[in-house]
Amino acid sequence: MAVHLDMDALQELREVMEDEFGTLIATYLDDSVVRLESLKEALETHDADALRKAAHSFKGSCGNIGAPTLEDLCRQVEDIGRDGGVDEAGPLMDLIVSEYQEVKVMMEKML
């Protein structure tokens, strides 16, 4: 079963961020929309380097916020882009979008 959110990591963030935790979550969610669009655009234009960069960026933010499954999917897409591929990332992109929706719903409940 996929772990959508690392609740221990999020609890640590909540303790460190205190009153700013909600802002952190909202910022992650807003930024994620932009990152997803960058991934989709790179996929549509068959730009392996842009795909790699977009996946790397999204991977980092997912790791920082405690979304391990989403982080891993982004790592896989990053690897595909690094190897010069793009088309192989299509099915993974569907998984990323689906996983993000799960993460988003869970995070919105924390706000």
C-alpha cells in the first residue's frame, strides 16, 4: 500500500513551523500545480532535459513535505529524462497526477 504522507515528518514540520505550518502546506499545494504543469509541458514537447529538471524540482518539494510515493514517482520520471527518454514517462505522469490528488486531499484537511 502506498504511503501518501509521512505523518511523522509532517508532525515534525508542524512543530518546527508552528503558526506557519498552514502557509507551508498552502505554498506546497500552490507550487505543485505549477510543477505539474511544467512536467506536462515537457512531456508534450518531448523535452527530456526539461522533464528531468521539472521532475527533480517536484521530487525535492515532495520529499521536503513528506510525500514519499509522489517523491519516488518523480524520481522515476527524473531518471527517464536523464536517460534522454520522454515517452516512457507518460504512464508515470498519470500516476503522479493521481497520487498528487490523494496528497492534496489529505493536506487540505490539515489546513
